[in-house]
Amino acid sequence: MLEIRPLSVDCLATARYVIASAVKRHAAAAYTQAQLHALMDFVQSPHYSDLLYAGRSYGAFIGAEMVAVAAWSSSAAPSPTARLIGVFVQPLFGASGIGARLLAHIEEEARAAGFRALDIGALPGAVGFLEASGYQQIGPRPLGLPSGQQIPVIEMRKLGLARHTVMH
């Protein structure tokens, strides 16, 4: 049975492992070795843990095993748009609906908090998943990493957050 629950500080190392596994699987073809290395360094950094912990981060668990991670945050300035940090599923559990359930959970929470839209700088491997979930491409943009390396992402937005039926 899948359980979605907030991440605690004790879960951050496992969350970063899940994220790194998903990124390696889905981003390797889109980035140079230097870009991928910089992205992996960022995901494994304390700064990324802070980003996850400062936002609203959730893990999807099957029993005691974390199989997916998703996070979102509100903007610093008053805005009707929140920021989706990402949805990451361990490759073994890909295409099982876990990512969609986690995304629906986050969208419902953002909607309940009063947000009307979610934006994300999507890694190329996530664009199809997000489009299937109602996100529209805005266009490419560079994402600057702490190392100084920039990687291309696709800015996407979902307007009109609506209620979802999430099966627990």
C-alpha cells in the first residue's frame, strides 16, 4: 500500500538518493557529463537538503521504503503561483502511477493553500509526464547551479489547479 507523508529531517538523505537515482536515469541523455556531474553535486549538497526542507516535501512509501519524492514551495512575494520543485520516482517504480499520485497530492495541497497555478523548471525527461498531467510548456531557460554550471530546463505551468481524486 502506498503512503504519502511529509518528509522529516531524518528522511533527507534517502530523499536525495531517490532524487539522484531518478535524475541519473532520466537526465543523462539530455545533459553533458559536466552538466550531469554539477547537477548530481547539487542534489547531494546540503543546500539541496535545505531547499527540500524549506519547502513542502513529501515521500511516497511502500512499507518502510521511500520510492518517490516531490516538493513544492510558495513564492517569496505574494503570488497566485506556487513553485513545484520536482517529482522524482525511483526508476524501478517508474510508470506505476506513483509519480502521478504524488503530483496530485501536491496540487491539491497548493490549491487548498490558495494557489491557482504551479510553475516548474522541468528537466527534459519530465516534460512528457508533466504534459500528461496538464502542464504547458512556457519555454526553455537556463538553471544556474551553485557550481556556476548552467543546465537547460523547460519552464512549465499548470493553471487552474483543480480538485483531484487521490486514492490512498
